[in-house]
Amino acid sequence: MSDLINALAGAQAAGMKDAQLQSARELQRGAQWRVDFVSSENSMGFHAPQEASRILGEAIDLARKGQLEILLRK
């Protein structure tokens, strides 16, 4: 997540327009939602560690896709 957030901040500072960053921001929101869900769930995945791992895997995938979106739009 932090890599994607830093990439978004760097791209914005470099002058990329909001429209160019829209898809990367949507991917960041999806990834952040999944991280927040796992961290705020009362059992922290204790009762279903496989499901928590799956959701966190999706978060990683979405964050990396967001980074790729930024690189491809430069």
C-alpha cells in the first residue's frame, strides 16, 4: 500500500492529471478497503486465516496493479 501511495503522490507532484490517475486511485481504494477489512475484523483472521490471507493477497494484487497503471501512463 505504501508503495502505491508514494507512487500516486510522486505522479501527482510530477504533474500527472487527475484523469490520468483515476484508475490507479480506484485500485488504491479497493486495496485499502481490503486491508482495513482484515485489520478491523475482530478476530484478525484467527477463525479463518485462509480467508484473511486471500483478502490480503487481493489487496497486494490491486496495489501492484495501481503502480503499473501509473507507470503505463507516464
